[in-house]
Amino acid sequence: MSFFKRKKNWIFDMDGTLTIAKHDFNAIKRELKIPLDSDILTSLSKLPDLEAKKKHIQLDEIELKIAKLSIPSPGSSEILKELKTQSTNIGILTRNSFSNSIETLKAAGLIEFFHPDFIFCRERALPKPNPEGIFRLMELWNAIPEETVMIGDYVFDLEAGAGACVDTIYIDPTGEFPFKHAATHCIRELGEILNL
């Protein structure tokens, strides 16, 4: 049986995986006036509560503008349509906010494939690379790690998958795969999943 047929539970990163990456993280860090050498959510978590709250509101506004410009990555509609014909669970684990996740999926024309209860974002689970969101989705689905896969374009996605003991698929359209050491499979576009 193929890898594709063996997996019953599919968890996708959103930005850069289901959609074409548009975030300029260094530009966002400069706008938020936070260090360039740390990821955004980690930096915000170290700020005093009031300052962190203000910066999160600012981050939401920045990300909403990006969300409204989202377009699907090559193969995303095809793989999601195929998964919908199978007896599978489909979810999202993103470091984005819930409201901006919905806007992203609407703009990219992918909203129909996802139940809101299965979209886990920074308000619903500790951010990746923490695997909490994967564990919570598996709990909702009564799923086992052997039948679950995490798909993403960055090392945090792969580390979250490893932390949950699930297989990982690393997507990198450039084919360079700098984080391949952390992945079960490497692909350049989502349609390749069908041939795994």
C-alpha cells in the first residue's frame, strides 16, 4: 500500500505550504521593533504583558494584509480534493491567528476543505515547533501517529511532527531542502504526495 493510502490523518501548515509564501519575516520584525535573530512569537512571549498585547494586535493587522493576498500553492487544490474523496481527516496547524487563517483560506479558495474545529492556530495550541496542536488534532480524530502526517515548509513544522512521532513531508519549491535531515519525505510541490 502506498504512503498516501496508508495515511488517514493529514495536518498541513498553511503559509508556504497550502499557499505561496508571502511573509517577509525580517520586515515584520523591523516593523514590530523586535530582534531579527529570534522568531516573532518567541520574541513577543518575552515582552511584558501589556507590550506583548499591543504587538500581537499590530502583528494581526500586518498578517491580515498578507492573508488577503493569499494564493494557493501548486497542487494544493488537487491534493485536498483527492483527500476529500478518501476516508481521511484534514487539519491545519499554523503559527498564524485563527481569524487570519480563515482570511488566508478564503483568499486562496481553499476554505471549503477545512472544518473550523480542525484549524489550530496560535490561540488554540502552543506554537510550532511544540507538537501540542498535532496531539490535540489526533485526540479529536481518535487518531494514531502511524496513520498521521504533518506537511510543512519550515523546520518548525518538521520538528513538531517529530515531537508527535508522526511522519513529516517537507515541501520546498526550490528543491534545496535545507531541513531535509528532519523530514520523512521531501517534495517540491503538493501534487507529488500522490506518488509517495
